[in-house]
Amino acid sequence: MPEGNGRITRRRSVEPAQPVVAPLSIPPQHFYRTAALPCPYIPGQVERKLITELTGQEAMEFYNALSRAGFRRSHHLAYRPACAQCQACVPVRIPVGEFEPSRSLRRIRKSNADLAIRVARPQATFEQFRLFARYQRSRHSDSDMASMSFGDFRAMMEDSPVASRVIELRDPAGTFLGACLVDVLDDGLSAVYSFFDPEQRRRSLGTLLVLALVEAARRHELPYAYLGYWIAQSRKMAYKARFRPLEGLAPTGWRRLALEPAL
């Protein structure tokens, strides 16, 4: 065996070999549960989240596994609902290879054929922030995000320990109309946050961003587009049921959701 001087000497007896324990590919992680707060989606309910930090060289591998377990990301944290009395939040994803847009989705895509769709690295700009602030005031004026500063917005867009991209929409004049921050997983693209011009209602820009997400996943030959959580009782989440087929995460794993026929 090697000695301190670097020489190798023989021993008359051989010690029994010790079992080799392979190191964990991902170090043990700590999970925390947040305090109970009023639910922003279902009146009268409270919400709690299970959170963990994404750090180190294994952050991407860890987040890939967490995404398949229904987690989402915010900055350096991965989270999922952990409400004792409610299971309304269902993680959902679109199987890209099976997705076929309905008539209404094809109409939305056709009516927005004049828009330019660009996928780029996330880099916050004041142009984006101005539209983000307008969107928050119009759609979510009572949320904490409505009071975000440009520094907060920049952190949301750029402060990521995993691979991320942003999908942008612009009209023929170059006017910025919307964006979707996206995480790049090993089995799909995951929508982190979307915002768009609230005055362009007839364009259905939120739906168009989801269609762009699906097409980006298809181009990169990724099997899924993750849409976060779908809540049947929430009008804010109702749009996600327009994308068929749609898979939801149940205690037994991902399964096809039985939804009303699409129009």
C-alpha cells in the first residue's frame, strides 16, 4: 500500500475489502414550509409552500428532478404548494408531440401572424419593465408584484441558477408586446412568468405565448411544455385547459386530464 514516502511495500495478509459507497450525485437538500397566507386564487383558502434552494453545480440536475415532481422556480428557490386542506393546484404540462391546436387556438395564431417571435437570453430592459408594470397594474394590482422596482424585475429575469430564456413578441413596428420567461429543462421548457400588453385583448397574447412555448419545445425536440399550476376553480388559471392534451401530476404520477371538449 502507499506509504508516506511514496514507496509501495508488500504485506503478508490482505485486509477484507470494504464496500464501496457511491457518492450521491446530488447532495442532501433542506426543504422548508412557509407560513400560511391568504390564497390568491381561491377565496377563503390559505396557502403554504414547500421550498428549497437551488445552488451549486448540481442545481440544474436537481431542478430537473424537482420539475417532474411538480415544483416551479422563483429566483434561486424551487417551490410547490403544500396546503394541508387543499389539493386544488395541479402541476400541468403539454405533451408536445401530441399537441394539436383547436380551432380557436388556430384562429389566435393566424390573427397574430404579423408578430415577430424571438427567443433570447434573459436580459432585463426598461422597455420590458414598463410593459410589466402596466400589466401588473391592469391584471394584478393587489399583488406584491405590482410594487416591484426595476431592480426587483431585473432579479426576476436574470437571477437564475439554471438555464433560462425569454420569448418576446413584437409587432411590425417593433413595439414590444409581451414576453415569457422560460427555464430550459432536460425534458422540456417550463414557463416561469408571462406578461403582455393588457390593452391588446383581441390578440390573446397570453395564449399566443403558450403556443410559442410549445413551438420552441418542438423545435428543440423536447417532449414537454410545463405550464405551472392549473386550478379548476380559478378563472385566472382557466386558459391552461385550452391546450390539449394536458397532463396533470397526481399522487401516482403524471396522467392525462379529462377535460371538457375544446372549441
